[in-house]
Amino acid sequence: MAKKKFVVGCFNDEAVLFPAVKKVRTAGYKIHDVYTPFAVHGLDHAIGLRETSLHTAGFIYGITGTTTALSCISWIFTKDWPLNIGGKPHFALPAWIPIMFELTVLFAAVGMVLTFCYLCQLAPFVKKHHFHPRATDDYFVMVIECTEKTNIEDLKAFLTNQGALETNFQIAEEGWWLGRYDKDEMPFENTEVVAA
Amino acid sequence: MASLRTQFEVPGKMKTWSYALMGLGLVALLYGMFTKGFSADEHEQVHFWGTLMYNSIFWTLICNASMFFISVTTLAHAGFTQTFRRIPEAISTMVPIFGSITFAVLMYIIFGHKHHIYHWLDTEAVAADPILKGKAGFLNPTFFVIWTTLTIALWSFLGWRIRKLNNEADQAPMDQTLAASFIKRGTVRTAMFTVWFGLTVGSTIPWLWMMSIDAHWYSTMYSWYTFVSSFVAGISLIALWLIYLKNKGYLELTGQEHLHDIGKFMFAFSIFWTYLWFSQYMLIWYANIPEETVYFKHRVQGPYKGIFFFNLIINFLCPLLILMKRAAKRNYTLVTFMAVLIIFGHWIDFYQMVMGSLMKEHVELGWLDFGILAFFVGTMILFVGKALSKKPLIAKYHPYLKESIIHQV
């Protein structure tokens, strides 16, 4: 797992955050992510995230479900174990549509939830680095990834100028790793908070 | 605000088109009336009056769907409709006009004793028939006339009150208390319309007007099915007017975000229509009781087979596959195409609902159907255009207008 260098700036207002995001991007810094206490409308466009492909995945899971149901049930009722049910034909499509529909929904729903968890790197017994504990409370936490060329002190000053209440520098793991929050150290204990 | 073009002027070309369509329709109507409507042959009579009936009911219901759209969005306190709300308002002004035509046609059928259309009008047959006797409390001319009159009158009146209230949003800025009372009065008026709509389109009216053609058969699903059919076509009609005005350079404040929401309505209600279509079909197919399957027999296995499944393809498969993507719902060309397809599809749906019961032996979809369709389309274009030009296109002091302008999906 690769550890990377990050500069973290904390804001307490969306109205300050949006111009700051814009300025940071035009200044050429690379925003790793922005952690907010609630979903902020339009922030995804502002930080330049691409459209999610979750719905495409959902469509594929859905048609997989439909196909599974149709092939399974038609094989069972026409080839494997044909039964005469109320004099209906063996290939009784209308009766199968509810099952096809249910399996479509089941596959799409479960598949999308799992895909979503994977994309967000959420799973039981897995940990991720928290850049600031107050991101779940009242802070909008902007995390900027540093390169060799980044001058950390300049960047912190830049963020403070944009209205950040708190800035700090962290070397952190960007992905997920095996571990448990309740057994291992709490996220806020290893965060070195440096007042701006 | 000053630079907005809020005053719609009816273009000459639109007038020409609407008069041309109306003229074409009138020729078909008059020719049909004298060759078929007043002919001695009952089959010809049924063909003419049935065609007139399903067309007028279809257009009344889809124009009324606009008022239902206004009502439910108002009740839900939805703001996004405000930038284009004058379009459904203008379309809903058609309810009294098309309603009167429907009323005239239905009254002609009732008082002309066209018992080949409504079998329950035949008093001797009813007296000898235990099933029809049991339904006589509901299926009798007196109740039919009273309920039809009330329905059309109240749709028109309650809708008119809602439109009238919204004129206040044109006049002067509202302060907090005035805005609150404006919203409250709007909620009450739209709630009244919604209740009446539920009692009519949502339950009794499709049973009375259309389902009673098959006097012995019944389906509790039928009214919902008819309602959704008309609602999804009504939303498509709003979409068409919206895109038309947008193309002419009006509605600057309406954009892809609003179109996306309308597209979602078209998509979602197409699916809902299929859900009801299938629920009605599958239960009857599964139970396989002769008095129920009588409705589907000639539709699924008889001459209406083609139309029946064509109907399912254009009203379900096409919206499902074409409108599924986000980009499609935000694309003006695709939404226009789908709106025309959906309106046509549900017109065909009404065709098979009415004519499929009246003329079981053969399909005679031809000049009469398309001629009368042209008459209704022309009338709709003419009067909706006129209604749009009477008021500003945007009620600029409406409390929710800002919410609509910054609307983002």
C-alpha cells in the first residue's frame, strides 16, 4: 500500500468552500477529495469528478438477472421437469414475468450496493484513513495530494487565504486496508492537528 | 427579467398548420358522418361513433392530465415546474372544449339509443340478463348523464379556479404573508381538483365511458390503466409544447434540468402503464375464466393481435430502452421523438380499447381514424397557442420561481 503526502484544509461553510475549490483547481493543485458532513449539490462538478458508471453496472446486473431467470425457469419447465399446471403451456411466459422482474431487481439492487461499497472502499473489517474527524460533524474537509514540486507551507498559506479555518499536513494511506475501528486506534487519535 | 420574452405570439405557420389539420379533420368528419354515422348500416354507425368517441375521450383525458400534473406538483410543493407552468395551464384550457365534444358524442350515443355501442342501453336485453340487471344501478342512462355532466363541468370549473389563482403571481411582488396564503389557497384548490380527479378518471369515468362497451366484462384495473395511459401521453404533450416554445426562443429559464424531470415522468409512467397492463392481462390469463378472457380473446389471438403487441412495443419497450439513459432525457431531439411516439402509442391504445370491443371481427384503422385525429390535433394546436399568447409565459412573482430557475437534477 502506498502512502502519500496530503495537505488538508478545513472549511465550515459551503459558500467559502466552492470558490476555494475553484481557486485550488485553477492554481493547479490536485484535489484528492472533499469530505463533507452532508451531500453538497454541485460539488462533484466543482471538483471535476467524472460521471459515475454505477448505473451502467446496474443495467448489466439487471439484464443478467432477467437472463438468469428466463433461462433457468424455461429450462426447468420445458426440458428438465415439465409439469402441467392448470392446462397452461409449458412455455408459460406471462407467469414467469413476475419472477424475471424480481430477479432483475434483486440482481441490480444487490450488485449495485456491492459495487457502490467497492467504489467507496467500504466493507466490514476494512479501514480507511480519516483526514479529519470533524468531516462527519461540521467541517468541509478538502484534501490535496502533494507532488514533489508542492511547497507545503505555501499551500497551507494559500488555503488559509481561501478561508480555511484549519490546515495540516499528513502522510497517509490513500486506500483501504484490513483492520477494525473498534479494536485498533480511533481515527482521531493519530491525527496531528496543527492550528493554522 | 426585463430581457425575457414572456409574451408568446402565435406564429402564422402554426395557425396555417392548425387550420389545415382542422380542415382535413372536418372533411373526414363530415364525410364519415354522412357515409357512416347516419347510414342505415349499424356496423358503419358503430365505426363512426366509436371512432369519434375514443378520439374525443383520449384528447379530453390527456388535456386534463395537464391539470392533474399541475395539481400533484402543487400539492407536493414542487418548485421545478414554475418556469414552464403556463404550458400545462394552457393545455388544460382545452378541457371545456374537448369535454363538450365528448359530452355531445356521448349524449348522442345515449339518447340516440346506440345499443350496439353500449349494450346496456337495450332495456329488453337488460331485463333478460341477470348480470346486466345486477349492474343496472350503475349502468343506466340517468346516472350516466348526470355523472358525465358533473365530471366534465367540475374538471373545467376546478381547473379554471386553479388557473385563475395563478394569475395573481403575474401582478405584483408578494410579501411573506401574501405568498404563504397564495400557496395555501393553491394547495386547497389543487387538492379539490385531485380528489375529483381520483373519483372520476381514477375510478368511475373509464368504467362508464369505455369499459361499459363490454357490458358483461369488468376489470377493476381498467380505470387506473386508462388514467396512466392518458397521464403519460399528457406529460408527452407538455414536453412537446415546451420544446416547441424553447425552439422559438421563449422559456429562457427552462432548460435541460426541467426537460430531464419531464423525461423521468415519461419514463416512469411508461413503466407504470406496463405494470398495470401486465397486471390486468396476467391475472385474466392465469385464471382463464371465460367471462374474463372474452376481453382478450380477439385482441391476443384475433385480428387485433398486431395492434395489441405493437402497442406494447411502442409504449413499453421503446420508452424503457430509449429513455433509460440520463443523456437521452436531456436531449431535445430524443425527447421530441419519444413524446410523439408515446402520444401516438397511447392513441393506438385507446383505439384498441374502444374499437377492439366494438368491431371484434376486423381492424379498420384508416382514413376516418387519422382524419379525426387530425381534427383534434389541429384544434389542440390552435387553442393551446391562443391560450399561451393570452398570459405571460412566466408568472414572475410566484414564490417558487427562484427554486425553479436554479433547479438542478
